[in-house]
Amino acid sequence: MKEMSGADMVVQALVDLGVDTVFGYPGGAVLPIYDALFNHPSIKHVLVRHEQAATHAAEGYARSTGKPGVVLVTSGPGATNAVTGITDALLDSIPMVVLTGQVPTTLIGTDAFQECDTVGITRHCTKHNYLVMDPDRLGAVIHEAFYIATHGRPGPVVIDIPKNVQVATGSYSVPEKIEHQSYRPQVEPDAGAIAQAIDMIAAAERPIFYTGGGVINAGPDASAALRQLVSLTGAPITSTLMGLGAFPSDDPKWLGMLGMHGTYESNMAMNRADLIIAVGARFDDRVTGRLDAFAPEAKKIHIDIDRSSINKIVPVDIAVVGDAGRALDALIAAWADKGHKARDLGEWWRRIDGWRATRCLDFPEKKDAGAEIMPQRAVKALFDATILEGEFVEWVENSHLLKRAFREVAVIGGLIERQHPGKRKTGKQVTFSTDLIFDVLRKYEPDHLLIEAAWADARERLTDVARLGDLLDRAAGTMVHQRLERISPLAIPVLVLIGRENVAASDLDDALLGELADTLAATAMGGA
């Protein structure tokens, strides 16, 4: 047990918890923590220009690494600006710990300068939140907050810290065991429910796996187990937006993304199935549409670590509460123990192949002089050479995206907010610091194709493709100069926006876009 200031406790707890990156924006109510952070070079601070950007960057970091994103903002407007990203993290089940400053305890409730009821405001958009009034509790609260954020269904936790608590002296120690008095998520699935579920799967004539972000959150082993179970059963599989990346798109059993922006075959298969196996998905409205018409002939098995999500929207026949990875492993073991063999699903697959024959993702190629290029074609060329993320939910589902490795796909699902759509890219750039990260956005105002690159504080908007060469030269020179001057690698050109702006398809072809991606990637590696 060590005596130290509250601010030093915060930073020491972050170090003890293995935090290496904090996204934040300073303010008067958190300056003591920033002073303490300055003395710990092992933690990198990424300065943003708006608190909402910090939360989205932390989301991208968490989505890329599997570790909780950490945010540090001041009181009042700092905390309220972060609410959108906190809400998005809750909806997308992303682990995040947000440290907010607060006015001194003697001023709470007096409408003091930059005071707001942070705990009250964030109560309904967090897994849990704290107002720490005693410096001696600060260390234990931070460790407990990380436990809550990362265990069970991941999500955001807010810790509100008054300024006088940050400067006061208290005792800090690392808890031997973290165990919340009321939050104890069930990880191991019930054996009886697993036995019933595997028998139902083996007997189904038209089964389909419906997977979500819970598989991603359960880790790469869960994704591997999912592939194995799909192979054993021979059933088709679809996914929500947040579940992309858990199953390879080049597997013939993959039907594409589900829902209002999904493929024809995946939606038809869900509607005609006699059994839906939902794994780490929550039957949200983007998938179900009208509940009275959703999968009317299907029995439903729901596997989820969040007990409150089961039977919340769609009644299910078998509920399996537990970690998605452990539940999938248990299903595989039960399949072998009971000696089940894959059922002949030939008739089911013939119906699916008929829906696939519509080729719903195809798009017209317009190569005539003066014709507009299709955005999907530009996105495909970039995907072939880059890690790509985006909020353009109508386009991201295309198959080239889903061939990405585990945790290479980063999408915004819950809110798809418009004001800071590229900020998750910053968190991903921190994770993959030697790579360029492209962010592709749908431009809603002009009906044109637009390629935009941003670096440092400069921004170039291109409507003449012939200037791409100039852009590459300027980008290369800027990046190399910044690397030599030891300027943050986040200032390198990392943004490419694709909308549409009077660019002829004959001018912008796949080879040119591929050259753009290759040149930028080579420049980034050469300057590293």
C-alpha cells in the first residue's frame, strides 16, 4: 500500500492494468491527472480536437486490439461531448473506460462552473458509472471499472473524479481479486441447454447460423470454433454488421451480411429457415424488420453472455447463457459425444442457390467516356490493397471486406453518427502504427465521386484524377519530413473519402486506385 495523490493513483492504476494509450482532451478539472501522466512515458496520450473524437478513437483501438479503450476528458462540456461515443460503445459492446473530471466535492450541486451531473447523464448509456468522493477508493474503483468493462458483455464504464480528490493524498494498492458484489456474468453454458440445442441443430432441415459481434468479442478462438461447427453441420451462415470478420466470405456456406443492408440470399434464408442459431447477436431492428413477419417458421436458439438480451425482442425456444466461444466449444463436443452426422441439406442449399442466382451485389460497370464510376468499384480496388473501415453500411458488406483477418474490420454499428465518422480510424492507426489506414465515407450531399486525402492540417479535395500523382508526391514528402522531425505518425496521410464528384469512369480505373493504395502503403513503410 502506497501513499500518493489521487491523480498519481489514476495513472499508476492505468500502468498496473497494462494501459499503453489514452485518448483525451485537457481541461481544468483533469489537469492534475495530465500532470501525473506527463511523468509516465510508458502511456501514450493521443490529443484529439473534440471529446467525442476521443471516445470514437478509443472504440477503434478497442476493436482492433481487444483491449479496453481509455478516454480522459474534463468536467461539464468535456463529459457531455463524450456521451455520443459512450452510447455507441454500449450499443456495439465495446470495452471502454472513460475518466471524467468533476468540480470539487464542495461545489457539487451548486451549478458551479463547468459542473454537470455526469453520473446521472451517463447512467443509461454505460454498463456502470462511479462518482469517487474518497481518494482511498480511487485505485480499487479503477481496477473494478476495467473488470466490468471487459467481462461479460463488454461496454463503457465512466469514472467521475472531483478535482480535490485528484490532489488529495490517499492509499493505493492493487486489489488481489476483483469481484463485483452484484455483477457476476455467467461464462460457462448450461450443459442441459447445450444438449437440447445440439439435438435441435442435428434434426433441422433448414438451419442457419446467425452471428454477431459477440463472436468477435469472445476472441479468435471463438471464430475458429464457429467455422468448425458450421463445417460439421453443413448449415449456411450469415452475420450482423458487427459480426463481420468472424467467418471468411470466400467459404461457400457464407451468405453475406443480414438485414436491411444485407444480401437477398441471407434475408430469404432467415425468413424460410426452420431453425435459427443466434450466436452473440441480439435480433435488433436492422435485422428483424417487422417482428410479426420475422422468420415465422423457425425455432430459435439464442447464445449470448448477456442474459437480458435473450427473449428481449424475439422469443426463443432454447436460451444458452454464456461466453460465445465456450458455448461453441461445448456444442462441438456435444456433437461428437452424441455421434451426430451432418444431415443432407441438399434441398435447402438448392433453394439458397436459387436466391444467390440473383447476384444482388453486382453493379453496372460504366466505362464510357464521361460516365460516372460506381462507388463500389472504387471501394473494391482500395480493399484489395488496404485495411479499410467505414460507416457506409450499404457498401461495406461486399465480399472483399469480409476476407479480412480477425479484428481488421472496424465498423460503427449502433449509432453510425455523422459528425465524427472517421475517428475510429485514429484508434486503429495507433494499433497498426506502421500501416496506413484508409477510411471510406459515404458523401450524402453531392452525387459525385470524391477522393480526399488529409494530413496534418492540410486537406486536398480532388475532382481531377490527373492530380493524383501530385497528391502522392506531396503526401510522401510530408510523411517523410514528419517522420524525420519525430512528429506523431497520426499526422501522416491516413484519410481517403470516397463519395462521387464528376469523375469519369474512364479516368479512374482499378489499376490507378491500386497504384494509389500501393504507393501510399510503400511510402508509409519506407518512412517508418
